[in-house]
Amino acid sequence: MNKQNTITLVESLLIDYANGSLPLALEVLVETHISMNPESARSIQMLMQLGGALMENSEPISMSEDSFNKLMAEIDTLQDEEKISQNVVSNDNDELPLPLRNYVLDLDLSKNWRRIGIGLAEQVIHFGDAEIGSAKLYKIAPNAAVPSHSHEGNEVTLVLSGGFSDEYGTYGPGDIAIQETGAVHKPVADADGECIVLAVNEGPIVLTGPVGRLLNMLIK
Amino acid sequence: MNFGVVAEINSSLDSAMGSGSSNDNQNNLSEWDKLLLLVGSNKDRSAFKKLYEHFTPRLKSFLLRIGSDVSAAEEICQETMIMVWRRAETYNPESAGASTWIFTIARNKRIDKLRKDNRPLPDLNDPSFYQTPIDRGDDLVQRFQEEKKIQKALKTLPPEQAKLILSAYYEESSHRKIADESNLPLGTVKSRIRLAINRLRNQLEELER
């Protein structure tokens, strides 16, 4: 996929992130991307400011009667439970970007890798989300080449560490690469370290699912 | 607002914002930002009520415009305001104005509702998160200017472009409806929205010069 198409698709992903229509795995991927890429963070900030402005400009429509008092009553009952529900456990593996750690508590970069080729290993990520085909981490050894492959489903890849190059470009930490269904590429990891990427694939089975529709739509 | 209230807000703000808070800084806060800070610092119920009465009818209206039904919209409003009450102490006016902050919470609440498995987003997913990678010096002044510029740009948009901008926030199903009604491929609808957003961004950059 050429550079301009990739930029276009990332812009669309950011808009869908802002309006909340991404499936969980892609939402986490985009959130992680934002935490690593100031330019995209800036775009999201602008989209949130714009959303706030559009909300504030909307012609007021009254809430049902007594809704404020009902809310305060609820707040007073909730007061005691507050501490429990705010108790978020985050993965303490600090090699990973924070958004990913917040969602995927059992992720561990030191183990769970399954070797799938020379210099290449994967681990499946469980988002507890049935909407998605698959989400995986891939680890590519320095200078290792992933055998040329095509994709059965559209795939969005985010570089978490290191970098790689393929026929279409070079990608470093925080960069997103997108492979369309049927696209063939041969990624090669940079020489100076191993490369870890997060790849979300719509999978061959769920072409009619929300992700398939989303990506098909993005790519059209 | 009478003078007594202003004095009270300003003195509470000094404690809420620390000793670095100056009149200059307060000039860059909207009335709503100040009220939100009061809720954060004092759990001030009358400040919270003012916020509620200002924002919920607008948020409800906005949610209806982007595709929620009435009961979902009201529920999201209530859940959002519970979160506003609980998280107000984490509100940082340098990152976002009250309307941006509340919009972002409402966005998360709406996703929680739409998501099939109903697994809520982590609470850590609060709006201040989005600003963490950005460091641009005089944050409060700059943030205030940016939000003012967006309001200014929105006022001058041609109606067709304003409609496209709003539809960036539509639910997925509404995008499909537009595509059906206008007989356009969904991808075309999406790219028009993207172009409208880019055009607005360029307009904002020109306002900066």
C-alpha cells in the first residue's frame, strides 16, 4: 500500500476512533499508536475539541423530569462502592506502551512466544472481544525476513518497538502499516534490534463482520 | 453571576490550581472550566448542578443528532455526569476545556454501551490521557485559543460542510444510512467526511497565522 493511501487510512482510523466505532482490538491499536505518535495525538485532541464544541453548540433538549435529583441520589448510593470500581489493575510489564497494558492484562513479552519461522515468533492477544478475527504480536529477529506472504483478511499493523521495511516503505516505533486482502509483502526487520509489532487482522472467516466491513470500507 | 460568587470561585480556584494560579490564567478559563475545578476541589454540589443544567441538555441533543435514541441518550448523559462527579479532581484545564473533557467521557460511555460484550473501557481511559504526549509550553493559553478558534471556524462553515463535520461523529449505522440515501458507496461517504475534517484543520491553521 503506498504512502498516501496509508496516510488516508490512518486519518480514517483516527476519525473512527474519535467517534467510537472501532472494534476493541483496533481501538486499542489506535490508542497505542496515539500514545507513541505526537502528530496523531494532536489530531485526536483536535477531534475531541471539535466534538466538545459541536456538543456545546447543540440546541438544548431537556432531560426527563427530576433527572438531576435522581442522579444525585444515585451518586450518594454509589459513594461507597466507588473505591472498588476504580480499582483498575494494569499489567506491570513496562516494556509495553501503557494503553496496551491497560487492556491486555496477561500480556508478557518475556514468554508465551510461539516460534513460527526462522527469527519469527508470535503470540495471540485476547481482548475478550468476539468481534475481531485475530490480534497478534509478532517478534522478528534483527535482520530477519518474514517469508513473502499474502493476507487473507485486511490487516492493520502497529510497530511497538524496533522497525521493519517492506516493498512499500519503512516503519518505526508508533508507525502503522496496512495490508489489504491479497496484498503480498516481505517485511525485513531492521538490523539494530528485534522488531515487535501488533497486528489486527479481520481473519479469513469474518469477512462480513464489523471489522471486515470497516476495513473494506476504509480501503475502497 | 454576582460578585460574591466570583470571589468565592476565584479563591477556591487558587487552592484548586495551586499557588501558580494567576488572574491571567483565570482569564483563559471559561465559567464551566471554573465550575468543574470547584467540583474537583470541593465536591461542590451547586457548581455540579450548574454544569449539569448546562451540559446534559446539550449532550442529549448532540447524542440524538449523531444517532442515539432518547433513552440511550439520557442514560449516557447520566453515566457521563456520574463520571464527571467522580473524576472532576483529575480534570486538568491545561489539557482540555470543560466541554472537550465532558465530550470525551461521553464518547467512552457511549462505546461502553455499544460494545457487544459490554466490557467497559478501563477507568484509566480518562480524557487527560489523550494529551500526555503533547508538550507545547504555555498549555492553558494555547488550549484556550485552540478551542476558541474551533468555535470561530464552526460559525463560518458553509452548511454542507458543517453537516459533513457533524457526521464524522455519527454512529456507524448512520453512515450506512447516508450512503443508502445518497446512493454513494460507504467509502465515498467516509472520504468526504475525512476531507471535510482536513479542510477544517487547514482553516484552523490559517487562523493561527
